[in-house]
Amino acid sequence: MAQHFFLIYINDNADSIDSKIKIFADDTKIYREIKIPETDSQALQKSLHSLCNWAQKWQLSFNADESETMRITHSRDKITLNYSYMSKALKNVQSIKDLGVTISRGLSWSKHVGITENKANRVLGIIRRTIGTANKKVFITL
């Protein structure tokens, strides 16, 4: 029941935001297509200010130190736009992990595949050390 009250409590934060917003549990993402950098980036910054005002009104807070920005593009134009939240500059990153998937600026899967491969190799190492390869049937099953 408390979950429902929380959803009702936070559900109106998108009303004052001109950009697109996605909320999942305690994770909030604001995004916008940047066609004209000067005007679209200002509109995105305005949405961040609106989110800040909403959070202050309802006595909630977003952690600016854990907030990041990333421009997703296939374009060769590597312009970096800077944004702030509560007067703190948000750091620009090359990739973000979202719901277990690593998304990179150029939408390449190589970083995500590398991370997944490393996890699988660690599990395989644990199986080899604990079970060993003496019983091939058990090893292959695991």
C-alpha cells in the first residue's frame, strides 16, 4: 500500500517538465532530442530546473552527485553540452548502466558485451575451482 502512495506522490513531477521523463522505482531520467543545440539544450536545462523546484516543493531530493548526462548520437559531431542541477554541474559520461544494460554514447554494444563476458568468465572460474572438471557431465550441466 505504501508503494501506491509513493507513486501518487511522485506522479505529478512530469506535469511541469517540458522534456520527456521516465521514472522507474527511485530512478528518474529526463531526456530530449537535441536538434538545435542552443534552444533544445536550454529547454532541457529548464526541465532540470523544474524538477529541482518540484523536489523542493515536495521536500524530496535528487542526488546531484549521482546524476550524469550523456549525449547519444551516431553523428561525428562530438559537441558536449553541459547541464546543472541545484547549481551543481552534472558530469558527462561515455556510458550509463540502465536496468542492467550498459548504453554507450554511440550505441555500440561492445562495452556491454565485454562486461557480460567478464561476468560469465568469473562464474566459470568459480565453477572450475569448486566443482572441477573431473566429472564432465556435472561441469557441462553447470
